[in-house]
Amino acid sequence: MEVLLVEKDPLVRDHVKVGLQQFPEFHVTVGTGYAGVNEARSRHFDAVFLGVDPRQKDTTKLLHHLRSFDTSTELFVITAARNVADMAVDKSRYDVHSFLPTPIDPREFFRMLGRFLERRTERENSTLRKKHKKTEPSKATQ
């Protein structure tokens, strides 16, 4: 799975990157600012981890910019724990999968990744079942 990580804070960025790299199925691309977000224009990513601080308008604009051209990619917003409640209204507005509060709690981070992988696997299995039903000959015609 291709993952895009756009986060200003190098310590937080490194924590998330190292955590994602614990899973062999994740291939992480790190970007910065608009150039980082614009990576999603030229390549398909299965998930984007985007650092957002509502007090810094440039990061909020990045969130809006990403969703202006990509509404289907799973989005994880990295933000300070104190901002999560304030940004709750943005969850549905920007179709945010989860908020990852900083400082990062490794247990919660890996639980969140586990839920993401489980949900993604279930969605893929559901798609495969639908395809299989379409190609399976009906018993009435046999």
C-alpha cells in the first residue's frame, strides 16, 4: 500500500514514518507542504497522513487543497491532542478517517493502523465476493 506522509515537525514525522515502516505492506513517501500534497495528484496513494494545526492557517489550507482534488484517499490527520475536539467538525467535512493526536501514543497509533488494515481488507474481500458472484454461473442455467 502506498502511503503519503506530510508533516512539518521532524520528530512527529519520523515517529509516524518508523511506525508505518513496521508493516511491510506500507510503502511510505514523505513530502513537505504543497509539494508534498501535490504528490497525490501524480500518484495514487491508499492513505495520506497529513499534519494539521488549526492555529496555523497554511496547514489547514493543505487539508482543503488535498480534498479539493482527492476525495477518495483515506485521510489521517496528525494534530496536537488539544486540537482534536476543535477539529471534530472537520472529520465529516473533509472525510477524515482518524485523528492521530500528538504526542503519539504508540499503542493507539498501532491500534489505529490495525483498524485501518482490517477495514481495508474487509472492503477488498467484499469487492472480490461481488466480482466472484458476477462471474459465477447461476444454478438455474446449469
